[in-house]
Amino acid sequence: MKFRPCIDLHQGRVKQIVGATLKDQAEPLTNFASDQPASYFAECYRRDDLPGGHVIMLGPGNEEAAALALAAFPGGLQLGGGITAENGPGWLERGAAALIATSYVFREGQLHRERLEALSRAVGREHLVLDLSCAPRQGRYFVATDRWQRLTDFEVHTANLELLAAHCAEFLVHAVEVEGRQQGIDPKLAALLGEATPLPTTYAGGIRSWEDIELLGQLGRGHLDFTVGSSLDLFGGQGLRYAELVAFNQQQDR
């Protein structure tokens, strides 16, 4: 279980946005907007030996900032946001360690197997991470797309995760209903992922304290890595200190 850092880009700036408030023609609810460029955060992660974090491009206008972040930590960051079979190889050439995809694979509320297979072939299974950010419906979890505004019919459970695992190397899962709200993790989703995932999986959403991290470790059976956004002092938060999370990872390596 390790801390995975993040860089969320919106309109070219590093921001922390409340989940599910990112919509067309409307300003999202923003917890933090940095005056530092994306490359500053990438350099911090490189300096502190934190590979495997992710850069997410939230909409258009973020390509330049993303490229600068990748250049600051070549081979150390995963990249998501508008990834396709056509542009994916180019981003790998620009230094992405892996590519994160959702909307290319899940279209019109359904999984498109041919797109998944095409993307996996184009970038290599070992370089593909599937973002399975999801929300509950009648006690079950379904992947959300279109800026988390639309639930697909693809349920997160053991058989479906095993199906996807044949084509990718990792999963990234945001708990949509708690993302950015600093109100604690989604315990039911954490337990589900801890039991069902066949691949390395990073959980995101609601982490605000060490108690939340400990609970995630218990419910996730130690199988889940995690990312912290709005609660992190690096992003203006007060719940968790970046330096302590760096030390936590160093402790895990001993």
C-alpha cells in the first residue's frame, strides 16, 4: 500500500475540483488552484521518488502543461484525459509511463471491447491503466463517464475486473460521490476493490486523514494504493502533510 501523487489540470492550471461538478458551460466547484506550473509538482515527485502518480487533463487546453510535467519526471507519471489509440503512442514518446483511459473504452454507456483491444494493442498492455471511476446505484457500483455525469451499464465486480485485466496493467478508481469533498472514503467501494481487484489498483476519493488511510488499508486488505487531493497541504489542504506521505512510502520500502 503506497501513496500515489496526482496532478489534476483544468484550463492549463493545477487544480483540485469537487467530483461531478465539472460540466460544460459551467465553472466547477474548485477547492484549490495553484500559481505553480504542473512541472513544479512533477519535479517534487521526482525528487521524492514517487513514481506511478497520475496527471489528468480535465478538458481541453491542458496539453502543454501535461507535456511539461512529463518532461520534468520522464517515465515517472501516468497520463489521462482524452487518450485514444491514435494519440496514445505519441504521449508515451513524450515521457508518460502509462496512459489512463475511460471514455475511449466506455462509449454511450457501454464497454466497447474493440476499442479496448485497439488501445491495448496501440500502447501495449503494460502501458495501459483503466480509470474505473464509479458511483453506486441500488447498492452496486457502475463506471461513470462523460465527466462523471453518466453511469454506464458496466458494473465493478470480480468477473468484470478480470475481463478488463487481460488488456491493461492497472486500475485507477475514483469514488465519484466523495471525490474532492474531504468527508472520508467510500468504505463499501474500498472493501469491494480490496476483495475483487486482480491488478494493482489506486483508490481516490475523500481521503482527509491518517484514520482514512488506515481504514482504506484495512478494508482494501492492503491491496490498494491511494492518492490524496484536496486534503493535502501541497494543494492548500490541512488534513495531511505531503512530507509525511513521502516518509510513509519510504517506510513501506524497508
